[in-house]
Amino acid sequence: MIMHHALRTGAAAFGATGRGAAALLGMTGRFAGFTGQVLLALRPSFQGRELGAQLIVIGWMSLPVVALTALFTGAALALQIHAGSARFNAEFAVPSITAIGMVRELGPVLGGLMVAARVASSIAAEIGTMKVSEQIDALRMQAMDPVQFLAVPRVLAAVIAMPVLVATGMALGILGGYGVGVTRLGFDGPTYLRNTMDYLEFRDMASGLIKGAVFGALVALAGCYQGLQARGGAQGVGGATKAAVVMASVMILAANYLLTEAFFSA
């Protein structure tokens, strides 16, 4: 009896795992197809006014949260690096490691995650509400492609705005480290800045900006995709909003690894 129960439990767990894997593969395929639709819909006739509005929503209105996150992260990173390097009498490395960490990784990734939390959820909620209230069907009846009308301006705006947000986050993260280094850790200001600039390379900054553009595209694509998948009224819109944030965040972390491998594996 015990063995029979264990077999049934194992079979149920195996079946649940298989169904989960199949669902994940199916969603991956559908998302890839949606991404292809967005790419095919990119053409010069996009809505300029809508693009401008989305640049404000995605870029300008995300600036405060990205700026504050980067500033305090840079300050905390400098403290942690100083505490660790002091064990090896290598405190001189604080400026360079703080700058490289912010430019290569923390600036793009934290900026992407903050924008994912704010923008992917907003896009999914907006488009999801349009979907459940049949406004998407009304667009189709007017011979308007919802992908081109709704997704393309948001994706383009995110791709344009995110590198600017990331660059701002990089600068403020370095500034946060500088402030802590000079006021708390005893560094000389000009020496701190000189060490920062001496160890930063062009590919460090280029990799961060490219990551920002990719992360922006992923955030907007996840929000649009989940919004268009919404079903079942307000509850469906809420589910699409949560799914968009989770999807965008996971894709950002995965893409960050792949891009880091591509830029710095050698």
C-alpha cells in the first residue's frame, strides 16, 4: 500500500512537472511569435504622437526611481567593497571596482528591473483593460493592427529611453560611491575620480548601454504580450500585470548573463 501510494505521488509529480514544462515551452513559442509580429510591424508609419507620449511615460516618469536606486546602490557598493578590500589592504581598488560594477552590471540590471516593475505592469494593465473591454476588437474592426498601433510605439519608446535611463543610473551610481568614498572612507576627491576614469574602458560603457536597449525592448514586449493575453475581466487584468513583471524580470536576468558572456567571456 505504501509503495503504491509513493508510485502514485511520484507519477503525479512527474505529470505536473511535464505539464509545467510544456506550458513554459508553449508560452516561449507564443512570445517568440509575438516578437516576430512586432518586428514585422516596424515601419516608418508609426504613430509619432503616441511614441512621444510613451517616451514621457517610460523614460521621464521612470527617471526618479532609477536615479534613487542607482545613487544608493553605488553608495552601498562602495561601502561593501571597502569593507572587503580592507582585509587584503586593497582599499585603493574601491573607485575602480565600484565604477566597473555600476557600469557593467548594476546600473543596467537594476535600472531594467525598476522599469520592469513600473512600466511592464502599466503597459499590461492598460492593454489588458482594452482587451477585456473589447477595445482591441474595435481596433481590428477598423482595420487597425493592434500590434502596430499599441505595441510598436511602446517598444520603440522603451528601446530609446532605457539607454538614457541606464546612463543616468551609471553616473549617479558612481556619484554615490564618490560621495561615500570622500565623506566616509577618507578618499581624496580628485584621486577618486582619476582612479575611476583610469579603469573604465569604452566597452564597459558600451555594454551597459546596449544592455539597456535590450532590457527596454524586453520590458515593453512582456507588457504588451501579457496585456494582449488578458482574459476574464478585472481579475484577468491583474493576472496579466503580475505575469508581465515576472516575465520581464526573468528575461532581463537571463539576457544579462548572455550579454555579459558575449562581451566579457574572452
